[in-house]
Amino acid sequence: MKLSDYVIKFVKEEIANSVFLLSGGGIMHLVDSIGKSNINAYCCHHEQAVAIAAEGYARIKNFPGVAVITTGPGGTNAVTGIAGAWLDSIPILVIAGQVKRDNITPKKDGILTVRQIGFQELNIIDIVKPITKYAVTVENEEEIRFYLEKALYLSIHGRPGPVFVEIPLDVQAAEIDPDNLKSFNPSELEEKKIGIGIALMEKAVKLLKEAKRPLFMAGNGIRLAGGEEILWKVLEKLRINAVTPIFTADDLITYEYPYYLGRQGMPGNEAANYAVDNCDVLLVIGERLQLTQTSYDYEKFATQAKKIMADIDENELYKKTVKIDVPIHCDAKVFLEELCKQDIILNRWDVRVKKINLDDDYPCDQKYLNVYKFLEKLNDWSEKIDVVTANGMASLASHQALKIFRGQRFMTNAGLGHMGSGLPLAIGACIATGKEMPICQEGDDLITLNKKKPVICMEGDGSIMLNIQELQTIIHHNLPIKIFIFNNNGYYSIRSTHLRFFNRVFASDPSSGVSLPDFSKIIPAWGLAYERINNDNELDKLDKVMNYQGPIVCELMLDSDQLMPEKWSAGALRKE
């Protein structure tokens, strides 16, 4: 059996029925094997999009998405997508090509003897090692099963994350006997055993029982651990006030839970931040407390509270930005299961969730569309439709104001926050929904048999330019993605930052060097349905967009000076 055929067979049987790729000479055997198989192949137009689409797929499936990329520039182009998956702990498998073994530059004492021997050859392994859980070159064809099994195991065990398997061209073409391949045994790894110590659990329970103002922060690590069901059992049992970290887990607890206080963090909801500033015991599970949650004044974070934190990554419990009183190195699901067994009756404290009339409190020039009035209108439509956002205003405003219901997904890459991530994330998420079926050929046309569910994608006018080529991927596969372009005349976040710090603007809008296309011309030229909402009086156009059956782009003409809530800093809402 040809090794490349074995690789694709392994992927289809053990990981996913779909792969994302960008073809290249360095993966010609792998691409040929994909073409001969009945696996679903989605060709993107940039390797960054390939990796990010795999991330979007993985977020929906809670299992690795698969990216196939070529050597040299294929690997370097994918680095941003790999880094995003690394920081947000999303499992993806990247299968990369490499030149023939004979053309790989040798090393002496770990250093390349020359810069390059093979064409488009690059030592990508050492580049991606810091942002992957496992990165390896398959130098012996008889070890392909071992490397694939190990990569898959590491991607989903412990703290999830991306893995990278590089296969030279001549290895791809090698003949192998699948029945005689070496397999991977997890017992070969020297893994540190983790679990809940009895003393630590007793201390945590004691603090919770004695607390007058207990608060629960539920992070995405709970979902990654498969703990959503037990999470809701714990919530129903404890009836504890709860918050979710903004951007990372806004869809984990929703307002169907009567004691949910909202999305916590620097741009988060006032009630959630008030509760953090004033709780006396803070229980954090599956959330690494990044600066978005603690603010840059992290030494003032929840200073009135004893902090209990359970995390699969022990290092997160002891980093300099947090001081944890009861650090528990444990899988989030395991901790919740143990917590649910405890006999705990909590003290109730009421925190008023003040409804903010964002559209009234944060007005804009009436010739533009108020972003909060748009989101208020979208709330009537968005139930049960998964939502993806990139960064900037498209992410900030939607995470502040969009309603999410239990079972609905709301996805943003929070750790890297890379511009241009919205479109490929939405592609991956959309492909992961519905029933997967092969793509077949009918004459000269590719017929997509995959019936997918709609996905809402929110992108900035500046952000979308970084992966705008993926509109072609969307239209080619007729993916029912509703793309909203937040046109605020450039880079809203950068412009605001420059004005705040320097009282001037540069490199963020047309007047300072960043020009943008006329989307009303470029989107129809792509063959996509297009709509534009210019101001609040045209919000009825949203009905047409949401009723449209295929992919559609709706441009929102927003005020570049749109007012938004002031960002919270730790301790700002503290009451003595």
C-alpha cells in the first residue's frame, strides 16, 4: 500500500471525514491520495485559512480538524493558524509535505550546515515546535502509523492543542505493509499523573460552604474536557452565581440559567465584572485567566476573594498574573464530577443584572447604522445559528450584546485574535455541521452533497481583507454563511488606541494610509449575493439577509466614532 494512501485512510477512519488543504508539489502524493479517496476535501486559497478552517471544524466537533499543507511557504503561511489553535487549546492535525530525504539540509550539532539544499525546503519543524504539542518529520516509512497515532493522542489528551506531522516526498511515495507497522502505546509517555487531592478538595468545599458571596467562572476547558453535561448538573445543584470569560466561553453558560451574570472581562458586562470585584470566593474551572479576564491591573483582580482554580495545565495555576489560594491540577470534567458529589448548600447573594440600552446609551451619527441596534435586531434571528467573529468591533460589540442560547455556538479566537480569522473559522464551523457526504462529479461540475446549517460570520472591513480570497471557497461549496462586514472605515481598535495614546491617527484608515475596496462592487463580482444596511431606518433589510438560503454578504455602514462601553479594569467596581 502506498504510504500516502495509508495516511488519508487513517485520517478518514480515525479523525475526520473532511480535510482542508492547499495543493502543492511537496504534497503531490498526499493530494493524489485525497483525490482517489471519498474523503471530503475543501481547498482553500491560503494556508493560513487552511489551518484556521481546521480550527473552526475542531471547535464544533471537539475533535481535531485536519489541515494538509505543502512544504516551505506552505508551512510558514500556516503558522498563524497553528499559533491561534495553540493559544486557545484547540486540537488540529497539520500534515505537511517536505522535499525528498536526500534533499533535506543536514544538521551538525543541531544547526543546519547550510541554509537550504532542496527547492522550497525549510526547517519548519523547529519553527512550529514552540506552538505545537508535537512536531515530527517521518524519516522512516515504517513508523508512519506510530507518528500518526501519537500525534492524535497528544492533540486531545491533557491540554488539547495542534500537532504537526511532516512527510518527505519519497516517504509519501513509499510502499508499506499496513499489517506490519509499528503502533503507538500511550504508556510509552512519561505522563505526570494528575488528580484531585483529598485535602485540596476538602479545602475548596469548606471555602464554598463558608462563602457569603461565592462566584463561579466557567471556562472553555470544560467543553474541551467533554464536561458540558456535568457543568449544568453542578449549576442546577449549587444555584451559584456564574460568569463566563468573554470571547472564550460565552456559549458555555447562557441566560437560560437564572443566576448567569454575563460575560466577564475588560470589555465585558458590568454585572459580571461587579461580581468578580466583590465576590469572597471565586471558583475558576477550565479558564486560564488571561489578561482579558484579569485586566492589565491583574494585581487588583478579585482581591476580596479566596480563589479556587482547577486547570489541566499546572503551569497556569502558578503564573505571575494570578494568585490562587487553592490550586488544583485536574481535568475540568473530573473536578466537576467530584464537586457534584459533595454535600454543599451555598449562600445566595443577589447581583442585579442591569439591562443596558446599548443603542440608546451609546449613540452614533444618525446617517450611519448603530452597531448595537443592529445586534438588537439580529437577536430576533440568531437563535440556534452558530456565530463566528474575528476581532475589533465585530467581536467586541457582538460579545457584549448578542444573545446566545443553550446549544448554540459563539466562536472567536481569543488568544491570538488574528485579523482575517472570521471567514476561515466560519468555513470550518459550517462544514462541521450537518450530515457529511462526499463531493461528486457530474460532467464538468462539482456537485456538493453536503447539507450544512447556516453560520453567521462577523468580520471587520479591515480584517476581512486578510483572508478575503476565501469568499471563493464559500461560493464554490455553496456554504450557507451569512457574512456581515462591519464597515467602520478601517481599523476601529487601532484608531481608538492611537487617539487615546497619541491624539492622532496613522495607518488605520484611508486618511492615514489604509484604503479599502468598494464592497458593493467587489462582492457581486465574486458572484455572491450582497446587501447593504446604511442606517437604522434600513434595518428591515436584515430579514432578507437572514431568509436567504445560500451564502450572502451584508455590509453594515457604521460610524467610525461609534461610542462603546468603557473597558473595565480590575477593582473598578469594588464596593467596601
